Amino acid sequence: MKRSRMLVVVLALLLMTLIPVLASAQSPEKTGSFIIRNRNAPGNPLAGAGIAKATQQLDTAKPVPQAALPSGVAQLLGPAPNTRVGTLLNYKEGFEQVWPFFPEWVSYDADGPYNGEYCWGQNDFISFKGDMSIWPAAGCWDGVDPTYYYYPNDTNSWTDYVMSTMGARKANVNFRYWNQSEYGWDYFYWCASVDYWTWYCDYHTGDTGKWRKGRIDLRNVPGYGSMLNEPAVFIAFGFTSDSIITDDGPFVDDVRFLLWD
Ligand SMILES: [Ca+2]
Ligand SMILES: [Ca+2]
């Protein structure tokens, strides 16, 4: 009897010493590429939680060879000199002023008022620079403050920016992001599209643990190729969550659009 009680005590002590070890274990995270077709169609199975699930299935699917990238204008012209900063466009958005503003930026809930109407909006919970950043549930009718709330379930929140890349030999979108989302189920996306229909995206799911650099290189968009010399290129930040378990989610700041001729 005494011995078994001792065993329980020893086991309990062992568990208590393990708790900090488990707590300090690195949170999982993952990035990758994903193509979203017909993002905003009503009833699109790839909307909201559907996109999250499809992304998860993609991760377990066999790798499919990507189509050969079309030879971009940039390849013909060779590397652009890197000494001039954004000769065609040098637009920096730190979300310190009123945002979003039309017509360049839109922010919206892709499934409308279903499950509440949330979209990207400004917040001062955390920021990379200045006081403000954007967060996918801070805007629109049901928007909340990330100081007090996690992102909602079934989020399908997007913000799109449109610009021309005509005459550009090089075009980058650089930004900073900080994400803490349910690993494997809730996804932060950064995407580019030339038709507002098919979106070529990179994603992050899990915990960055810090601010991280993100980039869209429009000379070489994964799965598409060059988006240079297009009258309209759409850039999107998106966030989708499934129907259970929430967290802090993604914050985006210090977005810089740079186009060189
Ligand atoms: Ca800021
Ligand atoms: Ca979730």
C-alpha cells in the first residue's frame, strides 16, 4: 500500500516536471502554395472552411507536377538593376491612417453575413511598425477587437488591392505577418490574380512566434509565372478558419508595393 502510494507520488512529480517541457515544445507551423479557383462564388465548396479543408487535403495529397511556367518578360530582359527603389510604384501601407480606402483596397467577408460579418480591419493590439496593423476579424458589421477576442469560427475574410504592372520589369509586394492559427485547419493566405477568379496563393498555418517577412514576386508567381505587363493585378490577404477551435490569427503590417521599369 505504501509502495503504491509512493509510486503515485513519483509519477505525479514526474508529470509536473514534464509540463514545462511540453509547454515549451515548439508549436507546429507550415507554409506552402495553393490555388483557389472561383473564390467568391456563392456555394463554392472552396469557400471559408472549405478552403481550409481543401488546403489540408492538398498537404496529404501526392505532389502534382506544376505546369511549366510561361517564360516571363523579365527572363528575356535579364535581371533588373537593384539600385533604384520602385521607379514605377513605391507605395507603403502601414495602416496608420484610415483604411481601407476605395478604389484600390476592398475588405470584405466572402460569405457575407453568414456566421457573422467579419473582414480585415485596423487594430492596435500588435503592430510591426507604428501603432496599427490589420487583422481579419476587426472590420465589417460584426468586427471585434483582437485585444479581447480570438478570430471567429468559419472566417472567410479577404482584402484585395489592385494595381497595374504595365511596363514593369520587376514587381514585389513585401509585407510582415505574425500568425497564430489552429495548425492544419485555419489558414492565412497571400495571393495574386490577374482575373479575380483564380488566385495563386501562399499560406501559413500554425504559429510564427514573431513577425516574419512575406513576399509576392510578381515575376514568378508559384503555379502561374509572370504577372508583369498586366493592366490589373490583384493582390489579396485572406484568412479562413474551420468550424471549431480559434486563436489569435494573422496580423499584417508594413505592406510595400514596389514596381521597377
Ligand atoms: Ca503599422
Ligand atoms: Ca479552427
